Amino acid sequence: MHIVLVEPEIPPNTGNVARLCAATRTTLHLVEPFGFKLDDPQLRRAGMDYWEQVAWQRWPNWRAFTHQLPANPRLWFIEQGGSRRYDQVKFGPDDYLVFGRETAGLPRVLLEAHPASWIRIPMLNPEARSLNLSNCVALVLYEALRQQDFR
């Protein structure tokens, strides 16, 4: 599995996602620009000593990231407004789970270009604006891994 963070802004969220990726042997892709420096102490602290165990790559922009993708990749864009819930799709072991910035989410142009791959996490309280990024990654990643019997 692959986790893609597009323009992450908050160091502890990215560090928590890195720790999650280490624990699940999931590749992490970080797409610039970032809202922090990679040597930020909060990023290191949240990721603890797991950074050495994370298979991760840094990409200067979305275009550079997509140019390295294999033929016919399955990308899932997780953002509110998607027509299907994340638990209503069948994930594969080589899928990419794509998440956006904490303050703005994924760019609208990406979502509109991939409507069949735009999925959402249900929010039961319409007054709630959003969930924490690292929590969202954990929810969707563990559902994908559950579907694959945690292999």
C-alpha cells in the first residue's frame, strides 16, 4: 500500500502518519510544498525513532509524483464530498491512498478529474468541519489492510 500526503502542513500529523507507515510497512509519499521543514523537531518527535523504518519518498510536486507511477495505478482520493464511503470500495495491495492539506484538503481539480476514485469518510455531525489528518489516514489504511487480511 502507499500513502500520499499532498502538501502536508502540520509536522506532528506527518510524523504520526510516518509512524503508522512504519508499523504497517506502507510506503509514504510526501508531495511538496510542505508547511514545515523536514528537520522540524515536532516532525521527528511525532515520528519517534520510526523514521529509519519508513520507506518514504519526497516529491517536488504532484506532477513529479504522478510521472513515476506504474502503468494504470489505482489512486483513491480521500476527501469529503466523495460519492462513496471508504468502506464501500475494494482496495488492492498496490493502491495509493491520497490525502490533502490539513487546512484545505485536496485540490478541487484533482477531485473533479477523478470522480470515480473520490471517496469519503462519513461525518455524522454536520457541524463538524473535519477530522485529524493522521486519524483519517489510519481509518482508511486499516480498512484497506483488513480487506487484504493484513498482509
